[in-house]
Amino acid sequence: MVHKNYKWNISKEEGRKIAIDTINEILTEQKNNSIELNELIFLLLNRTNKVQITNNKKKKNIVNFLKVNFGGIRGFIDELNNIDLLDEKGKVTVYNIDINIINLNDWVFIDDSD
């Protein structure tokens, strides 16, 4: 059986932008700009449920879109420069790198080679 190309009603870039904007919005609302992956998925689904995403005229959600086009939410987050995953003891946390990085401009280096 031969399958035709699956047809999405939004482009890959439109879906990417919707996901990035929503994830960034969720992270900025969280304490320490980080959240568990499962909670992020839940909030992402809730906040994008009004967005009409269809594949072959069948309603899909943003997580399904990311799975098909980017290999899943983990694969999608791995492609992003400002968001990363931290996997500690079975607990996966998503965090915003730009906000959680220590500002190296505040450091003072002392050369005590004398």
C-alpha cells in the first residue's frame, strides 16, 4: 500500500514558531525559568488547543506535529539554542539557557603566578 505525502495545514516553520513562542512564554512564567518536561507538554497542549492543526484533514495537536516533523519534543528542544534539557535521576527538566547562565562578565580573574 502506497501512502501519499501527508498534508499539514500549517508549514513546518509556522508550527516551529508556534511551539517556540509558547514554550518561551511558559518558561518565563515559571520560577527559575525551568519546568519539568511532562508539565511543559501539558501546558503546551492546553495553550495551543485553539490552534487548528490538521494532517490530511484530521485534527492533530502541537505535540503530534512536533513528533512527526522534528522527531518529538525532545528532538525539537535539542535543535533550539536558548532552551535545553537536564535529565537528573529520571526527572527531565526544561530550562531557558539564556536566563540561567552565569554572567561571566562579573567574574574577576586573579593571576598569582608571581
